[in-house]
Amino acid sequence: MQRPPTHPRSVLFLLHLRLAVPSAQRAQRQQQASRFSTTQSNDAAKSKSKSKLPSSSLHNDLASFRRYATDVDLPVDTTVYVGTIYEYTVLRVLSRLGMLLTRVGGRDDRGVDLLGTWSPPPALPSRPALRIYVQCKAERARAGPKFLRELEGTLGTTATRPLGILATSGFCTPGMRRHMQLSRMPLAYCCVEPREEGGYIKQLIWNAAAAELIGNRVRATTKFVPTGEVGEDGEEEIRMEAVLTVDGQPFEPVEGTIEDKGGVHGDVQGDAQGDDVQGIPT
């Protein structure tokens, strides 16, 4: 049996239908790809915005930085968060010793995270204020001599003779002790244990070149401090904390240089190129 002839208009309709369907599918796929690309671009922009540190006016201590990190959803396990928290912790701890410091950390910090001065205690009125350069390393692993060499390189570019302090969360290694003893640069090592309340100093040592600036009457020792926490045996736990003494007496910082909240104290001008900071306002 023969099939009836197909009408020419039917052939044209079927051909048009076959061409139109793929074109519609291609248009739909292009539209989906465009939306996906736009979403990716927006997500990348948001991620970049969140990971970028703001100017120092947006945070200047532990509390303000934690608020900032919460506002921009900065993950607590990023190097930016961990490093900045540790820098502010070290600033707060060293301020209890009478150091007037400001945070200058960033990509172009030239190895200096904190910068400022340290006035002698009232028992040593004749000694001038020291220029202080602090490098902070929030390293989980034990720090090595390479960090001291980095700090020495920065100190060597200054016109003055500042005291360089390397602050880490671990104790000084034998290799670092030997390096400090042989160095002609004034170097100090500070082991700072971070805590929610601001941390504390576990170890503080310096070399002979630093002793010439600090003075032989100033010593570092340790004391036992109650933590306020009860251990498994029911007794209050204690910790060893490094402190400074002058002629065997507790180190008393210059009055007016420490604030209760331990933020940035005063307006310390200058950079890592040796611009002098004249004393500490009282």
C-alpha cells in the first residue's frame, strides 16, 4: 500500500520545528552559563573582600579586631586572623612592661609587626627611652634562627640602635640561644602564650648587646601566678610567668603608659626605616 504524498507545507513545518528546538536549547544553556559565571564572579569578589585587611582605623586592639572579623566573616583558621590576633596579644602583653607600641603589621611591614619605645622605670631615670622593633611569629612549630636573622636584617637598615624583640608562642631553642649570644645586634626573645584575656609572657631573655641598652640592673625572672581555675585534684592551678625586676624589685612601668584594655597607646609616629620616636608621653 502506497503512503499518501506529504504536503509541502507539512515538510516545511517539520523542518522548522527541528531547527527551532536545538536553537532554544542552545539559548537556554547559554543563559544558564551566564548566570553561573555571574554567580562565580560575585562569590570571588565577596571572598576577596572578606580576606582583605582594612586600614588600622577599623581595628586597633584584640576586641575591635574580633568584632571586625565577625562582621566580615573572616575564618578563624586563616593566617590573617591567627597572625593579627597574636600581634595584638603580644602588644597587650608587652604594654604591661611599659612599652608604648603600635601595630604596623602588613604585607609591607619589612619584618616589623610592632613599633614603639620603652621608657626605663623610675628607678633608672638617667637611661633614655629605647626604640623597640617587635617581630611576631604565631608559629605552632618551634621557631628557628632564621627568624632572628630576618630581624637582624631589619635592624641593620636603621639609623638608630633599636632593641629587636622576637615574639613567638614557643620556648627559645638552643640554636636560637647560640645565635643570640653571637650576634652583635641587640636581640631579645619573648615567648608569649595567647589567652582569651590577653595572654602572658612565659619566657623573656636577651643577649649581651641588648643588656648594654637595657642595663645590668634589669633582670628577667619567673613567678607563680594563680590561674583562677581548679584542677582535677580540686586545687587551684598555677602557672609560671616571666616578669622583670630592677635591683631585685618588681619592675614598675612609667606611669601613664598603660591602659586597662591594652590597645594602642598613644600616637607613635615613624616607620621601620629608623625615624626617631621621642620618648613616651606620661
